[in-house]
Amino acid sequence: MTIGQVAKKAGVAQSAIRYYEAAGLLPRPPRRRGVREYDDNAVDQLKILRFFRRAGITIRGLATITSQPRGSTVGREVVLGVLHRRIAELDALMIEAQEMKRRLEESIGCPCEGDTTTCSIIR
């Protein structure tokens, strides 16, 4: 498959594929006459990377994950550490979002009508 075909199947931009290759997150594919040639495995790898990126795993976190040897107990612990840290970050964000939602809902009935000098909700 060409880079365009892989990008479409995986739901990522071609530039993301090039970036992931340059960052070492994806192996560089073989080339035929200067054109990258991908197999179905590349689509699966990109879908996993896309999932982790959408979950907020940083490029550094992805590099940590993808650099671990498969089947290694130590590697598995490192990967789990990255994932547990992100889960904790998401838990904190959800608490913050719930609090912001609550305060916004309170502001709907606030008599200040957006006057930041008298609004008790934003203080």
C-alpha cells in the first residue's frame, strides 16, 4: 500500500505517518522506486498510535511504549506505568470538568448577568 492508502485506512494524515517514522514510533517501510510500501500491519500500528494519541498519551510516552521489548516483564511494567499515569491525569481532568460544569450550571441563575465584579460564582 502507498502512504496515502495506509493513511486513509488508519484514519491519520500522511504527515502523521512521516512524523511517527521520523520519531521512531513506526519502522521505516521498504521503498520501491523511492515510494514507501506498507503492509496491513502498518494500518494496525497506526490505529493503535492514533488511539493512544486521542487518549492524550504524549509522543514521549508513545516512544517509551514502542521502545519496550515485546514479552519483557520490565517492558510491560514500563508500559503500564505510562498508561496508569495517563489514567490518573484523566481522572483529575474529569473531576475538574465536573466542578466547572457545576459552577457553570450555577451561573445560569446568577443575578450578576456576567458582571465579573459582582459574580460570586467565579470567586
